[in-house]
Amino acid sequence: MQDLKAAPDGQVADAVKDNWVDTTAPAWTRPYLRLSRADRPIGTWLLLLPCWWGLTLAMLHDQQASWHDLWIAVGCGFGAWLMRGAGCTWNDITDRDFDGSVDRTRSRPIPSGQVSVRGAVIWMCLQSLLAFGILLTFNLAAIALGILALLPVAIYPFAKRFTWWPQVFLGLAFNWGALLAWTAHSGALEAPAVVLYLAGIAWTLFYDTIYAHQDTEDDALIGIKSTARLFGDKSPAWLRRFLMATVGLMGLAVIFTALPQANVMAMVLVLAGPWAMGWHMAWQLRGLDIEDSAKLLQLFRANRDTGMIPLFFFVAALLV
């Protein structure tokens, strides 16, 4: 077995090369920033983009915008960074006995000895409190949804121990922002936001199944379940199903959002969003090789652009 300790500089195995944490952050902060995955920003994007989808579609739905919407967008950005960090810290606390047995994760701060469990708990609470402060600037309905979001966040790290579908629980947690940001704008949770949320869950099943294929051998040895292990060689067929579900559900969400109010050009633009997103997901499938870990990580990270594509069309529809 390989040495379970991290490299002397403390870098994590799957971090982005030459990231700002490893190169410019003060040395004493690096273990904690690595706990928050600040050296791997893709997770923050995947948490943030559904927030921005929900906000832009809510604005399109009622044809209203205010300066507070700008704060909602910015607040979601800070909140996504903080809550992604808190969630990852919680994940590493609960998985500390597993992470040391997996090649990709044994260099993380807790199993490598850079951060104690007590220090990680304090860091998690600090991030959560800061995020809660941002949440308090939203309306009461959004605050309630934000508090309720803690439930799927708390459950997710344990899901891979009792179900072959832990990616569903990740989707429930990571796409909650679609509900929250819509409600922060409108003051009420409405049907298009729920359909958008379901589309985001299907998207999460797509990208996180790709991601989970990196660990299938180690996961099998230690008894961790995942959709990647469940599907095996049939993963491409399942990923196509998740692609179609993502595009179809997002298409329904934008129709429910825009049909009563939007002009023809806005409707064309907003419908082009899920269509173009689907083509980007299809491009990922064409390059998929479940035996190539480097390619799997590259495709997973490409989902930042996948989620940006519909956002671009939603914003364009708002402007016409």
C-alpha cells in the first residue's frame, strides 16, 4: 500500500495544478482551504450555477428586476463558496476512515494529518455561520429554504453507505440553490423552480457518475456504493438517459417560466439554453472513457461550462 501521508508540501492529489491555494495563500491557511476544496473550484461552480439559473428564470417569470437581485446573485456566489466549503469539510470529517484507503483522497488534510477532526469541526462551523449571515439578508421564505437545505447536506456523506444512488442525494443538496434563489427573488416557491431543480438533479447524476468512475476499484474494496459501480460498462447508456432528462426537464421549466410573458425572441433564446446544454453533454459522452481517470476528471470539470451555457441564454432572454 502507498504511504497515506500527503506530499511534503501538502498538496492534494486531484487539485488543479498551480492553484492559488498552493501558490499564494498563506501557509497556515492552506490545510483549511484544501478542506474547503478551494484548490478545486469546480464544486463551487456546480453549486452556484443552479442558483443563478433559478434567479434569472424567476426574473423572466415575473418580468421584474431590482438592485436586490444583484445582491442575490452576489450573495449566492459567496454563499456557494462558503457552503461548498462547509459541506466538503463535513464530508471529510465523516469519511476520514475511508479517505485514507483511496488513492485519490488519502492526501486530503484529515487523513494526511494536516488538520485534526476538532479543527475541521471548528472550520466547518465558521463557514456555516458566515453563510447563515448572508442568508439572513434574503426574505423569510428563502431563509426557511436555506435552513432546510442542511438536511440533504447532512445526509449526503452517509448515502454511499446505504444506497447505490448517492448521486441522487448529492443532486438534492447541490441544486437546492435553484429553489432558494427563485424564492429569494419572488418571495414564494413556484412550480417552474421545482422542475428546474429536478433538471439539476438529473445533471448531477450525469456529471457525478463520470466523476465516481475514478474510484470504482477502491470503492469496491472498501464497500462504498455509487452509480458508477452500479452501472459499470452500461454507464454510457445511463448517462444518455440523464442527458435527456436534464434537457427535457429544463425545457419544461423554461416553458412554464416564459410562456405567459415572454416575446417570441425571448422564448427562442430561453429554449436554446437547455438545447445547447444538451449538445455540450453529448460532447462529453463522445469523449468518455471510463478507464481513463485523467479524462474522467477533465470531463467532470468541463461541467462548469455545461452549466454556464443555459445561463448565458437565460440572461440574453432577459435583455430582449
